[in-house]
Amino acid sequence: MNTFESIASAQSLLPENAGEPGALTGGRMSRVDELRAQPRKPGEASFFYVDHHFQYDAVKVFPGEYFVSGDDVLIMTVLGSCVAACVWDSAARVGGMNRFMLPEGEADAVRHGAYAMELLLNAMLKMGARRETLQARVFGGGAVMPRFATTDVGARNTKFVLDYLATERIPVVSQDVLGLHPRKVCCFPVTGKALVKRLAHTHPEALAVEERRGDAVSVAKATAGGSVELF
Amino acid sequence: MPLILAVDDSPSMRRMVSFTLAGAGYQVVEAVDGQDAYEKAQHQTFDLVLTDQNMPRLDGLGLTRKLREHPKFKTTPILMLTTESSDLMKQAGRAAGATGWLVKPFDPARLLETIQKVIK
């Protein structure tokens, strides 16, 4: 996903605690500038900020993105009908989060959802995580828009991610899904701790527009998914 | 009926790939990683190998290199089916002896068409 576009499209959804890099409490220095300067892969979240509430360097995951780290950062997102899987390896102390929604239509949906999950899992395995010690926390899938409520996109996303994790034999240790509210989710990749807060409906339309841009098909496009090359 | 060795560490992916291949009339043997695939290849001959790249124990490129050392797999088509899409990885695939590179998520019709093109 084009970072500038995703930032511009989501002005109203920017983290309310965002501030400029500088000193954090406890004598720690913000590494946000360093994080911003590092090269990122297609699909990897790249909106870094200092979260004043938590006093942490943070990254916001936009629809269709994922982020994995073994560092002391806060990974944050705001979910409407999208789902986010926070996956953690207790042994490697590596964690990550993705955020996606299934595309419309039955045939492609599962393959694209599986792809969004695999991007996250592969990034974790590359950082030393192992399938056997992974655990997941699942959030989102709300019916936040009245017209979404009829087709219940959120329920479909939720069912997919729970089915997928069951097939992959990755235990889901906690979840806060479905219902009517958007959610703010924060996860800490080193400790695996995840926090969720149900939000009032402040910008349901903006959130819905933002999320539709990030369905799993656009994830695939951003990462050259589906291409075939014979040598 | 052509026999395909399908290699992926993700059970979801193995299920989707096998479903697609079996639906087109191929026989499928599944392997859970490169090492498992390599062991299965000792006892059997396959008409095509379809493998993921990122896997524990032995990855797809490692599997391709090891299979190419065997006379019976010298000319067997080996297709990579992976989330990796960088030119660097594709070059490594070509150097390892892979026949082609498919980036996930796969389109079933496109996957089958590619297999038909390279299978003997």
C-alpha cells in the first residue's frame, strides 16, 4: 500500500496520542526517526509515531498492512469490520499484527485471507518464531456500518480468521470480536500483551472507506501477488 | 494420472492446493516442509514438484537444489509457489534450478494452466 495515500486518506483516524519524537519517560529516547528511515517491504506498516499515552514508539497498522517486531514498540490499529490477528511467540519473544478484510465473493476470499495471514506468519518465522510456540489474539469484525450489518462483513472476517488459525493449529488465547463497535487495539510484540478498547462511533464512514481500500485483494496487488514467471 | 508433490508448511495452503490439483485430475502427495518432501522423493518419482519457499528445516530453494542433484529429478518441473516476490529471490530460484515462480495468492485457473505448460 502506498503510505502517503493511506495517511492522506485517514486524517481523521490518526492516533490521537501521536507526538513528535524526543525523550520518553524513564530516560529512554524515541527511535521513531530510525524506524522511519529503515526500508520496509510492500505491505509492511510504516506509519511510526510516539504514543504519549503509553510513552512508547508506536506504529499504526492500516488496512492490508502487517507489522512484526522483536523490539519494545507498540503496534496499534483501529478496527471496524476488519479483523486483526495479534500473533506472538512466547519463546522467541517476537510478535506481530495484521489487519485485513476478505474481498467480496466466495471463490477468492479464502485464498486472499490466507495470503494476508501468511505474510504475517512468514515475517515472524523469519525473525526466529516457530509454528509450535505461536499463539494468537483476535480482534475486530464489528458490524460498524448499518449497511454492512445486513451482509455482516465483520462476521465473515471473524469466521475466516478463527477457522484459519484452527486449521493452522495456532491457539487463540483471547478474542474480542463481532458486536457493533469499532475497536482500538494495541499489542506489545515482546511481551505479547494486547489491549483492546471499544470506541464510540465517531467516524464510521471514514473507517469503512479506509477499510474497503485495504481488502485482501489490494494486499495481494501491493505485493505482486498472483504473478507467474517461467524461467 | 500425473503425480504432483505439493510442499507447504501451512495446512491451510496444502488443503487449498490439493483441492485445486485433485479437482483437475492430478494425484497429489503432500509434504509439510522441504525435508519431508526430500525424504518422500527418495522413494517415489513425481511428474512435478510445487513448493513453498519459507519453511522450517529445509526451504523451497534448498529442496530444489537437493532434488536437482538427483539424476531422477534433473528434468522434473519444479514450481515455486510463495509469498516472496522480489527479483533477488526469483534469481535465486532460477539459479537453484526452479522451473518457474508463482507468487501467492494463487488463482486456480492460472496455477493449472502453468502446470499444464511445464508438465511432460
